[in-house]
Amino acid sequence: MKRTSRDIRTANRYGVLREIIAESPTSRQELAAATGLSLATVATLVGELLDLGMLTEVGFEDSAGGRPRGLVAVNASGGALIGVDIAETYVRVELFDLALNVLARADEDMRPGESLPVQVVGHVATAVGSVVAQAGIEGARVLGVGVSVPGQVDREGGVSEYAPNWDWHDVPLLDLLSEHIAYPLYLDNPLRACAVAELWFGAARGRGDAVVVNLGTGVGAGLALGGGLHRGVSNSAGEWGHTTLVLDGRLCHCGNHGCVETYVGAPGIMLNLREMSPRSTLLHPEDQTSTINALARGVAAHDPVAIKVVRDTARYLGAGIADLVNLLNPEVVVLSSWVAATLGEPLLEEVREAVARHALKRPFAATEIVLSPIPTDPVCLGAATFALEGALSAVTQKSNRRTIPARSRTAPPA
Amino acid sequence: MKRTSRDIRTANRYGVLREIIAESPTSRQELAAATGLSLATVATLVGELLDLGMLTEVGFEDSAGGRPRGLVAVNASGGALIGVDIAETYVRVELFDLALNVLARADEDMRPGESLPVQVVGHVATAVGSVVAQAGIEGARVLGVGVSVPGQVDREGGVSEYAPNWDWHDVPLLDLLSEHIAYPLYLDNPLRACAVAELWFGAARGRGDAVVVNLGTGVGAGLALGGGLHRGVSNSAGEWGHTTLVLDGRLCHCGNHGCVETYVGAPGIMLNLREMSPRSTLLHPEDQTSTINALARGVAAHDPVAIKVVRDTARYLGAGIADLVNLLNPEVVVLSSWVAATLGEPLLEEVREAVARHALKRPFAATEIVLSPIPTDPVCLGAATFALEGALSAVTQKSNRRTIPARSRTAPPA
């Protein structure tokens, strides 16, 4: 009921730009075929995006005997977008052109204990300044900065409501950042950043329903249902890491027992290894990255302990993903984030087998399970995408005011 | 991307009729306020429904100083709808007027082992004939028959793909029924029937995202997201009963271990009782209904075993519902179906406490947990609602052809 024709219009605008970014140059006819929209609708949307400088006309193609078709492409230099990935131990910032190519990157390490909002904000400000300087971009061309911070966020208010790793409560992060950064700011969390990155540029593009399983230090599932993010009533949907896999199982930092995260997050995988082989040389205490890297190398070298740990982890993961398949019946499940990227194909194969054992046959048969095809940091890319969506909505409202008579702005009779 | 302006139009038409059924008589102004649609849109939709004989004008109300407002109400006698609840041990059929009041009911018991499709179809045909005769309705006024059958269904094809209790595989149920029943037939399953009943007439009406937890012999969760049913890519979403609650726990008939259903479905509750007190007089072996009734009476009489069984069941249920709250962040969770109705408030209170212990604080604070407020069989009501939705779509396409110039039927530029 609450979805209006304005929502549809925005979703269609995203959809058309999404297709053009994926397939540039392209024609209005191809776009209509790819999106299922009418040629007239596509022509209107393309016209708006051309007016806004986000697209350019790039010539014509022959169409077997018909009129030559005009081709459009993303105007990569029409603006820049910045994505900020605030993680537990680092801040990574990437600057993108409008085709979402990375033009510049800056990393800031955070020392253990360096977790005050003012410290984190300082690192972000430094890194954002660095990428703008590296890329030689004028400030006016940066359309927006998307910021991803772990935990629960109030995106409208720009507040980090709860970040468990730092024990942050209701930190007004965007207000703090706006003292250092003059561009429009958009806040969300890594779960949804990864999901929106898959939706625009990855394995969820053009799919009806997708679940993006995020495997890092924390664990979650971004839900892309019906072509858009499912956020829930208070923007906290996707906390799959805190669903129960083993009743009365391992204690989780959320206070519950047996959460999925305690078995398949990086610290959980370390515990799986420690329980199996307490003195394993694969184990780098207090160093998640080195341990996961060592496991990946161990599997490649046929180390039986490494193989067993990945298999056990996949067994937990498979039971948890089977739950998502049974409950949501998605078209695709994407394994994303650094643990999935590091363990790669061997993990994927074990996960597929484990899901097959646990899931109901029919929804399992309808679901594809894949690794994220996104080659760069999906959190930075997703954060930049939130900035792109924000810029597109803001700009569009202006464009509507300019080009569409006021009378047509009311919803058409439905 | 795939959601078109036709989908929006259909959703808006459902939404307006939903409001009128809930609040008759009502004015177009009140409908606009309740649905968030513009007055012009509401006026168009109400006009269509009046043309179709589904509504009637019932006079005017004063509006403090302004023009008197026209009132509309459901035309209860504008047509009849039939809902069929095929369960493991019985077939129940109810006939409704257009305000969804029950006009007639027929129950057919099925003997153990009586599970061939032809036997079930015979019972349904008999009961449908009975309600039509009881209500003295002419055939032409029955707008449709909604049929709910447990398990996985192909609703477009009218096929029961898999019904675990009878080991049905790909039974062409609607084809078989159409040999006996001349009205339009619509197939779905009890999970979605209960969810759509809550969406139109119950606790999910007007809510953004709702989860309807179905507690019967089988267990599932109908998902009403964004004001409509979430069906998934192959119409099997909601199989929450087959998500893992206890890794390597009780064996489930689906072949997996530790499924939610094995702890909180009626047979699971009987097992909870048997494990606690093997010789309890509350236990009626092979009789789920009598056992659940005995537990409800036991709790009312302060029987410590009954109280403990309900508490243990609520603990499992609470962990499972907390998973739904964390993953989906719904506005409301509704406990539906006969086990929930029988155990009632005492179960609800224990479940609320258990969910509070297991769920993350913020999504829990955003979620209300309630018993279904629907006083009649929610499966029959939901099945009849599918018939209403079907009639509304079919009828509307005709109405569009008649009243709207062909040119405006293409999607507006978005």
C-alpha cells in the first residue's frame, strides 16, 4: 500500500542506469528489452539522465534494415562518488567515477583501542581528503560520500545506533563527519552495502530475490527482495549472524547462545580450528586475517586440518544458508566479504553440498549459490552506490521540478 | 525492476477494498487518509468497485462545515466466495459474502489412510455442494473458490507439487476439482492463506512488514512484506518450520535434523510432553487435538507439567521467532492456526519473554507479537481471499478494457 508511483519511478531510474553501467554503450531498445519497461518510459528516463550529464550520446548502431539506433553510455567523468568502509581495524576509502571505476584509494589502519568516534572520524576525513587529492577532482564534482559502519544504523538521522565491537551507542556519525567533509553524506552498514553492490553490479543484478551472505569478522545477510533492499521496520533486517544455529551453543557477544556468527565469522572459524587442533601452526592468535589466509593456503596444499576446518565451517554455513533458502526461496545466494573471497572456491563447493543436505529439495533446486563476482572492496562499492542513489534522487527531484508540469506530479489514478 | 504500474494499481485496488471491508461505511476522504493514496486515485478506484457491484453508496455524512461526504460500503450480497481448507484429517469449506462474513460451513472428516487425490477431491466437491445449497446461492453469484492444501504448490498450474503427509507428488489438484466444481478455482497453501487473511482482515492489515507464524501439525511463517505476500522465486517462501533450531537435533520428516517444526508443531509438543513425563495423563497418544486441548486445560488449572511443557515449547518457539525478528525486522509477528488459538494467552506470554531473551534489542523493540485476532478458520478465510483477489484482477481487466482508452493502458513515463 505505501509504495507509490514515485517509488516505482525511482526504482525504474535506478534500473535503467544500472543496465547502462553494466552494458555501455547501449540503445534505448536494448534497455527496454533488458528492463521490461516500455520504450517510451526508457526514452524519458534516458532523456533525464542525459540532461543531468550522467550519460552521453555516443553515436549510432545499425539495426538490421531499420533506422540506426542512438547509443548512450555512462558519462564517466560526469561526477565522482566516494565510498567509505569503516571496519574494526581499518578505514578504507575509494573514489569512483560515474561508471564506478576506482580512481583512487586510501587506507588508514586503526590501532587496537582506537575506537572513539572522534578518532574514527579523523581517519575517515584524512582518507577522504587523500582520495580527492589523488584523483585531482574538484570538490564540486563529488556527488556524494557513502559511509558504511558496522552494526545498527539510523540512516535518515545519520546515527550509528549500536556498533558492538566498539560499544558505540547512538553516535551522530554524519554530524561529526560533516564538520570535516562538505559533500552530501549517506550512512548505512556493510550488510546493506554489500547487498546493494550485488544488486547494481554483481550477482543479484536482474534477479528477483537475492540473499547476500556477508562473511567477515561479523556475519549477516543482506536481503534484496523484489529488486530492492529489504530493510525492515527499523532498518535492521539482515541480522542473520544472530539467528540461532545451535540452541544453547557458543556464547555470542550479543548475549545469545549458538548464533550463526559464532561458528562462521572469522573468530568463529578460528575457534573451529582451535577446538580441532589447539596447537595448529595455521592458527595466528589474535590475527583473523593471517589465520584465514593460512587456512586458504593450507587447503590449496592439501593440509588435512585446513580441509577439515573449511568443511566443518561449511557444514555450519550450509545449515544456516539452507534456513535462508527454505524461509525466503531466493533465486540466488551470494557469498561476499573478505572471508568468502579468501577461502573462495573450496569453501563454495563444500557450502553447496552442505546446503543440498539441509535444504528442502524444491527451493534448493530454484537457488543458485555463487561467490561474489565483484573484484574490488564490495563495501566501498556499495557505500558509493548509496551515494549514487542519493544523488540520483536529489537531482531527480530538481529535474522533475524543472521539466514536468506541476500538475503531473500527483500520482496518476491507479 | 519487474514491479509495474499494473502491479501498483492492483495493490492499490486491494488496499482500498481492504479498508472498506474493515470500515464500512466510509468516505473517500477517510480512505485516502487510511491508505496514503490521493483523493483522486481513491475516487477512481471506488468508482470501479461501484461499477462492479462490489460496493454500494449508502448516503452522506456531515463534515464539519464542509460539503456532505458520500459514504460507501461493501455490497455484501454482490457475490459469494468459497474457502476450502484441506488438512491432514479433515476438509473444511466455508462460504462467505463479499464482506467476508461466513454464510455456510461444511466439514468432512477423512479417515486415516484416506489420502488418495480422488478421495480428497470427492470430499471437497461434496462440501462445496453443501455450502452452496445451505446458503441458497445461485451458482452465478459464486465469484470463485480458493483451495488451500498443505505443502508446496504451483499456484499458476494448480498443482500440489509436494504434500509430505500424504506423499503426494505433482498432483494436478485444480484439474481434478474442475471436473466437479464449475466456479473459478485458485490454489495455494495454508501458510500463505493465513498470511493473506491477516493482511486483509487481521493483525497485518496496514502494517509494513509482518510475519504470520502458523502453529498446527505443520509449522511455517507466511511473510507479508511491503504490504504483499513474499512468495520467493518458486512460490515456496515461508518454510520456517524446516529451518534448523538445534543442529543435529530431532529427526524431521523432511530428512533434516533439528527443524523448528519438530519442537513446536503439534507432534513436537507431544514429544516435549512425553520426554518430560512419559506417563502423563495429559498425553493422548495419536491424538494431537486432544493432547493440545488437555495442555490448555492443564495450564488453566495450574498443572505444573502442563505449565512446564508450554514454557519449554515457548522457549523453542521464542528462539525461532527471535531468528525471524533479527533477520526480517518485522513490525508485527502474528501467532496463527489451531495450536496457537488453543494454547492462547499463556503461550503468547511465554513466547514474548523467550523472544525478548533471544532477539537483538532494537529489532525486538520495533516488533509487536500478538495472537491472530481472526475469530474463524483463518485458512478458509485466506483461501476465500485468494478467490476475492482473483475475482478482482479478472474483473478489473474487463473494467479497464471497458472504461479506459487503450492509449492510457501503457505504463506512464516513470
